[in-house]
Amino acid sequence: MCSHGFPGLRRVPENIAMGPGGEFDLIRRMLARWGDLAAAVGSDTGPVPIPPGERVVVSTDSSVEGVHFQRAWLTPHEVGRRATMAALSDLAAAAVTPRAVVLALALPEDQRDTVEALADGVGSAVRDVGLGARIVGGDLTRASQLVVGVTVIGSAPAPLGRTGARPGDSVYLTGVLGGPAMALEAWRTGEVPGRWARERFAAPRARVAEALWLAERGAVAMIDISDGLSSELHHLAAASGCEVRVDLSRVPRPEGLGWRSAVASGEEYELVVVTRGEVDANAFARAFGVPLTRLGAVRAAPAGVVVALEDGVRVDLPAGHDHFST
């Protein structure tokens, strides 16, 4: 068996035999779905080989029933895939190559029969992002509500962060915003979301390949949009200690949706990207099938601040999502 993206290893570490028990039966059921996508599962630890000269980057994310989703909204496959993509999106925001995934699953008794579908969703996300990542372990426990916790490990020679923006830089946005907000509004009012809006909520895609492409072309800072564009712009400005000035009327969004709703929409997992020079947006769109839109620029400021414009006129920026806000 070849290394499948584990540099420095001749073989992928095989999964480890486990003893009897209901918990281990569930793990075996998941391993049967993952096949060679899982490596060295069966111990309390898992190896994560990293190429020489690269830095390790780790992130974790939880998807909690009743907080991030309702069972009526998503299939078990979508729950597993969505949770994994959310975690992988954090690696995308650092322009990092995924190496390993660790799954912590809290499973209600009445959801035991969904374990294969959940596993398929996790595996689908890892396969679609590609680049050799493997599922290397995790934890399984019984709980009163479904929780999918995903930890991702990646590496890069020089991971990007939120602190690299400087005066004169350009600010870009990947993709089209607003779908998750539209889907949530439909569910909350007892309606059925449109196909595009539902897919944007249920099946986000971590922009890993896009981030690596952008990093090769001058990106110096990134952040993904999990809590809404408005919140992430504030985080970026604060971390870099600069003014981020953007014209939000330029934000791509569905026809009929105002920019205020689009920039407040969370669960997007698109990227805000800062570059030293301008990027060929047409080449990006040809490569990935999604738009790359220049929203504005970075200016000098005594402290991090966001200046929002609408067709050149200054406007108030709507609040984003905060789990602990009142």
C-alpha cells in the first residue's frame, strides 16, 4: 500500500485490532465505511507525519444539535460532512495542507443506526478536500444530544494568520454570501428553503485548494466566514491593527437579498483574503468556479477599525453572530 500523502512513510499505518464491546462495534462500523481513508485507528493516539521544514497547525470545531443544526434540517450524512468541512475551513484560512482528522462523536442511543451515514459524511468531506489527509482516531461516547467534534491537523512552511494586513493591501472575498441566512429564515418560519440556499447551509465546502492558490499569489492574511462577514472583518482589522475599508454593496449575493443580510449571514465558510497586490479574479473563477471579489483596501489606523461603505457612502456595519452575545 502506498503512503497516500503521508510523506516519509512507505506505508499507511494499518488500523489496529480492537476487542469486543458495543462501542468498538460502532467504531468498526465506521472503519468499514472509511476504508483506506482511515489510518492507525484503534489506539488512543495516532501518528501524523509532517514534511520536514513545515510547521504544524491544529484546529478544532464542534457541531452541536440544537445549536448549529436541528435533526429535521439535515440528514446524518450532511451533519457529518458539514462538521468536518467547518473544521477544515480553519485550515483553509491559514493556507495549510490538511494531514489528519480526529473525530469525537457524542451519539444519542436513538441515533446508533445513523453511525454509518455520519461516518460517510465525515469521509466525504475528507475525500473531497483531498491532499492526502487521513482519519487517525477520535472518541465515541453516549450522550443526550448529537455532537460532532472534529479536530484537524495540517502543516505549511509559513501558515497565514489574521495579523498580516498592512496599509495599501487589497481585501478580497471568495464566493457568494447569503445562502445559509436564507435557509435558516425559511426553516424558522416553517417553510422549505430553496435548493441553492439549503445546499449552502447543508453542504459548505472548505476553500483549502483556493487558499493555497491565493497564498501562492500574494495572500498575506486570511479568515474564514463562520460568524458572518461583518464579524470577521472586525477580527481581521483588530488582529492587524489597521483600518479595513470595504464597499459592502460589492458583496456577491442572490438577487433580492440585501447586502446587510448577506454580510450578517454566518456558517458561510468563504474566505476574506488580504493580498499585497491585486489578484487575477478571472483566473481564480476559471480555476474554482466561484467568484473572487475585491471589496476594498487596508489603510493605516491607530487601532483596528472597519469602515463600511455602500456605493462609496459610509454606513453602519450590522453585527455578526456571537454564541454568547445577548
